[in-house]
Amino acid sequence: MNHARTLRWSSWLGWQIDSNWASLPLFVLYTLVKPLCGSLLLVCMYWAARAAAGGSAPPAMLPFLYLSSACFLLIAGVTVGMTHAVVSDRESYGMLKFVRISPINLRSYLIGRGFARAAQAAVGAGVTIGAGVLFFPEFRAALAAQGVAWGWLLLYLATGLVMLVAIGLILAAAVLQMARYGMFLSEGVAGVLYLLSGAVFPITVLPPWLQPLSYLLPPTYWLEGMRRALLGPAEPGAAFGGWGHGSLALALVLSSALLAGAAHFFFRWSEQRAWRLGRYDEVSG
């Protein structure tokens, strides 16, 4: 119950901090327009590439990159939310040390702050997918062709939540040892994941020496699982083309479990080390 209360109130606090710079209608507009414009930018890039290729671009590419970019909003939301909570509470408000000595769990507190950003990202992703269904016939046809595999979709969402929390905890633990410039760590890691996890193009497009790194990343399996549950099986010859839902889900569960174990031990070590070295009081000059 203590962890549940911490999650609830830290999520509420995260929402208050994120939305206090504008009126509620303006903040909601910002939350919706920003991810939608990012996805539309990818659509325009696809149209430009198709025009340059004389219309020979594969039609399945648009649903692939559009859905992946919408799902990737959740990865960026959770990781940035948790690391930003460490930096802002320590350096902007000077409250992180008091959170640490209060009768709540610091890990639960940071997860709650990440959930606040995740909720905003989920709304943006939902609106982006809805706009795709409304305005892009290729995307609408791809969703309707196979039907949604709801059971697998729920499994991928639940396992993906564990994976995202684990990534966020690892990054938050690293930022505990850094000064203000640590807030850029999550953005850099998100950029690397955006490149290597197949968010906007199949990982088979990457150079051969980079592809093994993609197969080591849990977000690669999560994004493929979300595409598989919503758009149907991948084309033969593509990455994971011969994989079924069972194999893909097993790879996601195992990789996420290993990541969660590593996040548990790394965060506990980092939290204790940061307290011993006075990192909770440390600010940039």
C-alpha cells in the first residue's frame, strides 16, 4: 500500500510540475500537437522518398514507420520523465535529499514521476494512431487487414511497461551520479534506441556490424511485437519474418526480465553510493 500511494502521489506531482507553465487547454494542445507533428514529418519523408523512387516504395513501409514512431513515444516519455525528476528535484527545487530521507521508497517515487510522462505520451500516441486511421488509407487498410490480436497486444503492453521502467531506473541511477548535464543522458540513449531498435526502418537496413546490437535490445522485440499485434505478421525475409508471436513474446519477456534484474541491483547500488558521497546535495556550478 505504501508503494501504491507513492506511485499515485508522485504521478500527481509529476503532472502538476509538467503542466504548471500553461493553462490546461494550452498544455493539452501542446501534448497532442507535438507527437502528431513528429509522426507527420515521417509521413512526409516517406512521400518524398516514394516520389523520388517513382512510386516504387513498398506500401507497407508507411504503416511500419507510423506505428513504430507512435509507440516509441512511450519509451521517450518514461525514460525522460524519470531522469528529469532526478535533475529537477535535486537542482531546481533542492528537494531530492528530503525525498530520500522521507518514509517513502525513492524507486517508487521516480517510477511514479515516469508514469506521469508516460500518461502524456500514451495520449499523444493514441491521438497519433487515431489520426493515422482517419487520414491515411494505407495505415487504415493495414490495421483492418489482419485485425488486432488483443491478447498478444495486452501481453506486449504489460511486458513493455516492465521494460520501460527498467530502462528508466537504469538511467535515473546513472543521473544520480552526475550533475545537471546528466539530463541529456536520457535524450542520448533515446536517440540510440531510435536508431537501433527498428523504430522507423527495419533493422536489416543497418550495417551488418550494428545489427547484433539491435537484437540485444529489448525495445527491438517490443516494437516488433506491437507492430505484429496491430498490423499482422512481417513480410517473409524481413527481420523476425519467421518468428511467431510465441517466439517474439518469449524473447521480449526474457530480455525484459534480465534488464529488470540489472536495473534493480544497479539502482540500489547507485542510490547508496550517491547518499554516501553527498550527490543528493550536489548541483552544477
